[in-house]
Amino acid sequence: MSRSTRAAKRRGAARMNAGDMHTVDMRAAVGEVHLDAPVMTASGTAGHGAELGAYFTLAELGAVVVKSLSAAPWGGNPAPRLHPVRGGMLNSVGLQNPGVDAWIRDELPALENAGATIVVSIWGFSVADYEAAANALGRCGSEAVVAVEVNLSCPNVEDRRAMFAHDASRAADAIAATAVCRRPRWAKLSPNVTDITEIAGAVAGAGAAAVTLVNTVMGLAVDPATGTASLGNGGGGLSGVAIHPVAVRAVFDVRAAFPELPIVGVGGVVDGLGAAELLAAGANAVQVGTATFADPRAPVRIQRELAAWCARQGLDSVTQLIGKAHA
């Protein structure tokens, strides 16, 4: 399927999803990356490839963001890895993945055949690891891969003190090292910091074309009967509707500090109204993650709900909503 054919399908879907009131232009842009819709999947919640294609047409979404990849295969953390909590879930998957080269060989073709626009997430334990993963992607000539999301913030790795997203200088170093991917880079940041605007400024200065706000909030669940942690690796990352206000605040603060910096908002989006709230706070596009575990169709459902909400508000374009809270 050609890029033009994929784009035409997505534009048609966006127009229909706005409802009968009037047509809403659902095209969005994250910096130089132009999307035919504002909703994406969130990394780590939709698999490595076209898994969600069994439930809806992947080309309808703005993009599919794949599970974070490292340069070499990685086995992740011990089980159990997921634990439901009130308002969401804790996870400690530990970034298990097959490696960039295996993903390009085994998973990318199905995504391309599905007509998906693709954002690849990468990670590493060191600056050299980030560079190696980015370099491997740089050798990938697929036009469907439009951006690279640099995951600086997963709280599940063994040495949390070394998390790149908790240190402005380390975060900037990792972003600078990933320029070899030859695509726009989006820095995915952690909410577990005193001042997220400091980190956002550092990565933007190092070459990040956008920031993704936010990753999971660090959490812990303990069985009081046994005193043991509910996850095999101890603590994990809290996601789901409980962290939505955290994401809204992060997006709002970074938009206020950097009015021209593109932002992708993510965290606890379960319906169109939640997506609209992140856009109003200053996001240029949004991602849907944990909601997909309960409803695999959640990303496309939420996109349709957002289009219908915009139509009811009398908006001609979803972009009219961006940053409304700062007016």
C-alpha cells in the first residue's frame, strides 16, 4: 500500500468519524511529522508490530508506536510483570524486546502492509546503547517509520539512579547520540522529577524535535499478608486513568515554558474527552496506552470520540483545541 493511499484512507476515516454535525479536519502535526489523525498508540501497550490490526484498521490512527527496542535482544524482568490497581495498573516488564534488527526483519513488514504510520521507540542502558539502537534504525529505509521516540524514562530498569530522564545532562547526551537514526526524535520523559521543564529544555537543546509527556509514575504494591511485592522485580510503573492529571500538568507546564516545542501527551486517556484535555493543555497529539489492555479497540474508539467531541464544540479543525488552556 502506497503512502498516498494510506493517507487517503486515514483522511476519509477522520472525516466520517466527526459525525453528521459537520466535518472536522483531524490532521495533526508533531513538528515536521505530519499525521492524518491526532491519536497514536503508546509504546509498550500495543506490541511490537501489527497485533492490534486484528481489531481495527491501523491506518486509521495517527501512528502506531511500537514497544521499546534496544540494539540487542533483552529478556526483561522476572514475572509477575503486571498487577492491576485502583485506577490503573503497575507494570515491570523490563523492556523485553527482540532487538532492532530482528524487529525490522520480523515485525516491520506486517505494519507496512497494514498501512500504518510508524513511530519506533528505542532505549538503552548507556549512551552507547542508545546510539547503537539509533544507528540500527538509521539503516532502515522504510518510509513508514516517520519518527523515533527515545525512551529516557522507563522506571523498571535495575538501577533507577541511572535513569536518563532524571538528569538533564544525561538526557541531553542520550538525545544527541541518537541523531544517527536520521529521523525526528521525540524524547519520552518521566514525571518522577522535581522540574520536568528543566529536562524538556535540555533535550530540546540537544536535538529532540518533540517531547512525549509522560511515562509511568513510580509505584509499589505489597501483599500485606505475606509482606512481599506484587511484582517480580519489586516496584514498577503506574499507568492508567489515575495518572491522567499528572500528564495534564506536565503538558501544561512544558507548553508554558516552551511555547514552540511540539508535545505528545500520554497518560490515562480512556475517552475522547481525556484526549481533548491533553490537547487543550498544550499537546499537539496524544497517545493511548493502558486503556488498550481492557479494550483493544480503545485507540481508534477514542479518536472517533475526539472527532465527535470537536464537532459538537463547533470546531473546524482539531488544531483549534491545542493550547486552549493557555489562551
